[in-house]
Amino acid sequence: MSGVNKETGNSLNAVSRSPVEGNKRVNSGVERPRVESGPESQGKVKREGWDELKREGRHDLVRQSSHTASNKATMLAMPQFGLRDNLIRCELLKNEDIYTYLENFSFFIGTYNVNGQTPKESLRPWLGSTSTPPDMYCVGFQELDLSKEAFFFNDTPKETEWMKAVSEGLHPDAKYALVKLVRLVGIMLLFYVRNEHAKHISEMEAETVGTGIMGRMGNKGAVAIRFRFHNSDICVVNSHLAAHIEEYERRNQDYKDICSRLLFRQHDPALVPLTIMKHNVVLWLGDLNYRLSDLDVDDVKDLIAKKDFETLHSYDQLKRQIDEKAVFVGFVEGEIGFLPTYKYDTGSDQWDTSEKCRVPAWCDRILWRGKNVRQLHYQSHMDLKTSDHKPVSSLLEMGIKLVNEESYKNTFEEIVRSLDKMENECIPSVTLSRREFHFIDVKFMQHQAETLTLHNDGQVPCQFEFIQKLDERTYCKPWLTANPAKGFIAQGGNVDIDLEVFVNRSTATELNAGRQQIEDILVLHLDRGKDYFLSVSGNYLPSCFGSSIQTLCQLRDPIQEMPLETIRELTLSGDETRTLIIDKPLDIPKEIWQMVDHLYRNAPKQGELFQQPGLRSEFVEIRDCLDTGMPDSLPGSNHSVAEALLIFLDALPEPVVPFSLYQQCLECCSNTSQCKKVVSLLPQCHKNVFNYIAAFLRELLKHSTHNSLDVNILATIFAALLLRSPTKQDLAEKRKTQEFFQHFLVQDLS
């Protein structure tokens, strides 16, 4: 089941133009689309106008920024500098202090979990709360839409509604351009700049990462933008981390996943993608969901009544995790002098009076990382009562690097002259720390890495790149990655390259079957220099993950207890040979039985089953248990076992409904009897698995009052795994597969 990962409105246009007929300026200072005819006092904006606004592309003013003299990337991309771009860039960065100076700009950072509500009140008390208009706004929302449509299809009308509310709530004393909007399900980030600054914004990119179930679904995760303002690189992250007071370790894991998986492409394709931390300043906001531990609700409310926030903060999970350097290392958060922002009765300032009676907590936070940043205020906004959270804002004064054009030109020309001289004198050369790498006991979805250090022992900077071998499309096997795969090294400098091995669903099958081994040769090429050859080897431990249903039904013992040759024969041979392994194959793979049986016995009433992710450390234990048969019962939480089952189905080389029958399923999806007929055509072991899983899910639906599962949720999750498309699946096909599988959930077809 692939996670939803959609950037909405690649770049948005709110250009400040001269007024023309049919267009109006509004007091928010943001240029608006066409309004309907009728009294202007109605101020009713057409939905089509906003949709047109989102389609227009990057803000015209921002597009101009790629042509300003202060944009170094443009100069470095000029053809006459060719492959020397990175070398020049390196020297420019080393000498940046010579041609830049600092100037302060104000950044308004806001975060608001809106609990699926529509805007019911003006956002001006929050967004327009500063005495003077900020230079930039970074406004983040969480739980924008809690409907199933938003979760499964990432489509919501509330995006437009909240975007309109924000635009109307900005400081009235300046004109702002909406530069970027990015959304993942209910997590949305809006980026506005004052019109006069737009021409200095460049290298704008946006990315999203889902950290929900299977590490991909977007019910939790982050959206982020990165951009260059003048000569400073800035990254803004809006995240929604795992909920519930006891789940701080899962929140820590979400943070680490976001940091490792969120990568921004660079305009120069020769450069490796940028991570979050590769920026001068990182702004991190959102519903981080860290709670207050070791205090009951009455103690917390008593400290709140005394406004003893310092004592209360000492029980804050985020503070404790930062102090232990578990998360947000190097980040700063201002002093908290406001009431906890969660949880209130909607429409009031009253603490949660529901049956759960949540302990108040500072779930909504704003942190930053980088130099020359000063916080002017950090506060909540109690006037807003739309949600069960209160919005939070921080006003930051940030020292931005501006370029002295004359100094920059002189520095640039001196670097070019110096490189010309060195290139005429010397040939690049490097020393490698090692040339052989061996990975022991590689396992499914378990990362291993070895480090190669390159030392530039030559007389000039050099550029390196791993290159393809003859008749091969990529420089390495799909389970191997060199990070970075290309780059440059200053004279006398070092670069560490991580050679990373990671076996996933796309590579496990070939390794399980013995058609591939952990073996490869990498060719490291120096520009204008020689090639170096690196040997990569290792051994892979076969796993039930990525093995076929037919193969696993032939294995009564755990897969890692079977001789590799036996597994290879089972995978490569026909049915007549398989009968030589065991007299009677299993009805279903024992691994599926173990996971389903565990959930049947322990989790029929478990809330958020198949929707909340498990812990990665527990998945490792579950995988090892299934692959080795030790111990007899599965370890880990119900959520971890449930996610392991989904990962298992996702990794099957041939899905439960074989690819050959996929089209037939789509064609008969609305006819129950025809759907049953298709299932009857499945190979026997596939049919057994299909019916077994469907029966288990029907059993879960009997406890829907406790586990909150329904037919739509289960059909959406499991149809994507049981009826995988042999090609890219469009939205219409996705809906048809769900309709097909629903027939087996709403009635007993045994």
C-alpha cells in the first residue's frame, strides 16, 4: 500500500498587480482572485478562482529571483564553467564572509491543529498579532481534514477554505504574496512573503514524508519547504507526530524518520539532495504531540492555576527527550510562558470535560536551529476557539546573509584564476581508505552501512562520481547505495562515503531465490583522473518477507532453517518438483497464520488497528521470529504485528490475487457473484490466504464499536495489498479494487 504523497499547488500565485476590471484587493494585503458579481460587502470568493490561482504556477515575482545578480547558482550554471561548478562553489562557500553581510528580517511562525474543523472565526488575532507586519509568514496546520476521503485520497475542500482564512488574517499593513502551499492529507504549510522581498526568493522546493502505517501513509508525518533568501538557505518543517501520552518513543522515531527521509532535490543535478539539516536555519513547527508525564490531571491543573510553568515544563516529554539528546539535537525552543495548548472543549477555553479527560499538554511547538536567530515572542492565542487546540506563534528576528555585489565579483574572479592555474599544473588524485567491503547477515528491511573515506592527496580539488559499468543502467545493484554518489573534495580534504545496503520489497525476492547475491563492483571515477574499483560482497539471510505464497506453503520449518539450495529449488522449479519437499503442502503460509492468529487472540478490540504504525525495533523482532521460529509467540505490540502483516502482503512477489486476474477483478467489481467466481479461480494456496484474511477482517468488524474499524477502512487498506496492479494504479482502479474486496467483508461467503 503506497502512502499518499501529494504536493498541492506546486507554487501558488498571488501577484500584486495593478487593479484591473473584475479583480479586487482585500484588506489582508494578499492579491485575490476574481470575486462574484454583487455587493462588494459580501466578499464571496469563487472556488474556481482559488483553483485557478493554484494552477498558475510559481509566483511571477519569485520567478524573477533566478535572474538576480546575488543568485550564485545562476552564475555557476553558466556553460563556460562546465564541470568546475562544484569546485567554484566550494571555494565561494569557504570565502563567504568576504562578500556577505547580515541584515535582520522578521519571520512569523504559526502552528494550529484545527481538529478537522472549518474556519469559523477570523485568524487576525493570531496571524495579525504583531505590532509591525512581518517580512515572512510560515503557517502550518494539522488535522486539516479528518474524513476518510482526505486520508485515503488526499482530496479536501478545506485546503481552499483555510488558505482563504489565512490570507484574510495576515497583518493588514503590508501586501503579501503566497509563494508556496504544500499539503499531505491534513498537514499543510503555507509560505507568504512581503511583495518587496519576493524577488530575493530562489531555489524553492517542497517535499512530504508520511510516517503513518508502513512508514508511508500520511495520517502522520511532515511537509516541508526549503528556499534561498538572498544568500541564506532556510528550511521550514511542519510535522504531526504520533499521538497518545505513552508513545513518546514513536514520536522520537517519527522525528528521526522525517530527518532521514525528507530530501530536497537541488537545481544542479550533479549535487546530492539536501537533508533538512543542510541549511543555515531550520524552522520546525507543528503538533509534536509530546505530553506531560508523571503528573495526574489535577496536579497539572493546579500548577497551571498557579502559573508555575517552569515546574510544569520539567515534566514535559519534549524537554526531557531534548535533554537526553534523543531528538531535536541543536534546536532551540524559547521559554514557554503560556497555557498548555491542548486539550480544550471545542468552542471554549475550558479543559477537556469528555470521558477521557485529557491531561493538558503543550502539544503545539515551535523550535529553530541555526545562528543569528532571536525570538521576539512565543505565545498561544486563546481568542481562537474553533478547535480543541489553541494556535501558537513565534516571531523570530533572523540575520540573513546579503551579498555585496562588488566583493562577490572580485572573489569569484580570483577563484577562477586560481583554479585555472592549478588545473594547468596538476592531475587529481585520491587515496582510498579501503577497497573491499563485506556485509554480514544482511536481513530484510535492516539497514547496514560501511564507510569509505576519500583523501585528496593531489595538488588540486577534484570531482568524483560512481559511474555505470558497461551494459548496466545504474552504477550499483538496487539494494546498494553510495551516499554521496558524486561530489568534490578540496585539496588536502576528506570525504566520507557511506556504502549502504538495504533490502526491500523490490529486491528481497531475487535474493531469497538465489537469483541475486550480495555482490557488486563499484567504479569510482575522478574527473580528469583515473578509475578505482571497489568490491562489495556479503551474505543475505533468506526471509519469509519477499517469498512467494507457494514457496512458503512448502516450508514446514522456518525459512532460515532450510538449506539455501532447497529454497532456491522451490522458487525456481515447477509444481511437480515441489512435491519432493513435503508430501502435503500447508494450506496457508505458517507466517501469515502466526500474525493473524496473534491479532485474532490479542487485538480484536484494539483501537486504530492497521492505521497506527508499530515500532521499527519491534518489527525487527517479529521478522526474526517468523524467519527463525524463535520464540513460539510473536513479540511486540499489536500495532507492530499488524504492520508486519501489511508489510508481508506488500512484499509478496505475486499478490494474493495474481496479476493475471487483476483486470478481471476490475471488470466485475460491482457484481458479488462474479467477484466470488474470480476468487474461485485463484491457485489453491492463494485462495486459502484470501479467504482466511477476509474471514479474520469480518471478525474484526464484529468489534467495530471498540476498534472503530469499518468496511471502507479495511477495504481501502487491504485491497491495495491483495489486488496490486501490475502497472501504475490510477484513482479509478483503486476505487474498483476496494469495491471488489468490500463484497467479502459485508457478508459471510464461506
